[in-house]
Amino acid sequence: MKAKNTISQMRRGILEFCIISLLADHEVYTAELIDRLKAANLLVTDGTLYPLLSRLQKSDILQYRWVESESGPPRKYYSLTDEGREVLAELDLSWLDINGSVEQIRRGNKSE
Amino acid sequence: MKAKNTISQMRRGILEFCIISLLADHEVYTAELIDRLKAANLLVTDGTLYPLLSRLQKSDILQYRWVESESGPPRKYYSLTDEGREVLAELDLSWLDINGSVEQIRRGNKSE
DNA sequence: CATGCTACCTTGTAACGCAAGGTAGCATGC
DNA sequence: GCATGCTACCTTGCGTTACAAGGTAGCATG
């Protein structure tokens, strides 16, 4: 399976985009986020996620608040900042743009 | 422009896919490839491309042959191997799959 | 109070993109 | 036939990132 590496590059590329999208309407904590991503066929470990979330938080795209759990240690619930919403809007556009690029390249192949 | 970094991650993710797609029907050498990618809105430098092409060639996805130029030094023209074609078929499917993931995540946001 | 589960986080490694710098073939003009 | 410049190839060093593995600590349960 030689394509494996290229495929995981593609998945990795959209990871941040998907996370930001997932946080658009709901506060979510890490384990929940992992489940949601898994449901969308994107496998991630928490060792990947923690640094990523903390990076996004330092960039003022995300914010969090501590919420006590009824069954265990407290959780950090993340949500988008206002700036995060602006970023998401840009990302949505870029995603369309990138889709366009890919389409163009694949169309090019077929017509020539 | 905080989204910049995330956007370039997305672009980077599909770079290999686009290159393999572009080589599907035509032999191409590096400078030409850069132009084609630029036309599809993907900016790349040759310092990025050379290691990448050589990696793909070592994986037997690409092959090349030397072609003398009428106006300068000889060029390496790359094309897909048979195995490369199989990989491309897999990548096409994965691309659809990834699109599905993104769609699902964005749909999820809107309906909830 | 010991065990286990859950949640947080850090460290080390390897891969990759990219800017910068380097080599060499070939054409052109003097 | 030599100097200059263009084109094409390739390498090196740096910073970023994903990921596996390992670590800490709160809280519940028997």
C-alpha cells in the first residue's frame, strides 16, 4: 500500500480545519473531540491533539474553561473565540478553493 | 491572518496527490510541473519538489527519462509507473472519502 | 487505602516543506 | 575560445508537526 503515506498527509492537512469546524457550535473536551473525529473517519491520538489545541489557543482561535465532571477529573472544554469564527470563515473559503484546484487538475487530465 | 498556517497545511496535504494526478497523462519536467501547479493555485519551489519527486521515484510510483533540450541542459521527464497508476486510483478514492469527512463535519454543525 | 479509570500534559523521533546555496550543461556575444 | 548568463539539476539546514510512549494527578469504588 504505497499510497498510505500520501493519504495520511491529506488527512493531516485537514485536521486543524476539521477541529475548528467541530468546535463551531459546541464546547467540546478532548476525548469527545477524538470520538467525533473518529466518527468522521479521522483517527487521532491525544498526544497529537493536546499540543495542537494549545497552539490554537495561544493564537486566540480557541478558548477553554474548566468544567467539573460527575465522574472523574475536571475537563477543559474548548470553544471558538470570535477570532476563531473569522478564521473558520476563511478556512471554509479556502476549502472550496482547494477543491477547485483539485478539480481543475483532474479535469485537465481527462480532457487532454 | 491567523488562518494562513492552517490553509498552507491543507494545501501541503494535497500536494503529492496533485503531482501524481498531473503526471497521469503527460510526461513533465520540474519547471513545467511548477507552472502547472501554479496554474491550479498551488505555489511550490523546486527545493520542495526535487526531494519529493525523488522520493516518489524511489517508491516506484514515478519513473523518469532524460530528454535533451533544444535550449539548455537536459531535463528529467517524469511519468507514472504502472504502480503509480494504482496508487492514483487509491488516492482518488481517498480524496472522495476525505471530502465526505469534511462534509459530514460541516453538515453536523449546521443541523445541530 | 489500594486499585483503576479518566483526563491532562511532555518528551523524543522522524517526516516534511521550504529558503538558500551550490554545481554544471548549454547558448550567446565578443 | 572565453566570459557571461540562463536553465536545470540537487543538497543542506532549519523550523514545524504528527505521533508513540511515558508521566502526573484527580476522583470513584470496593
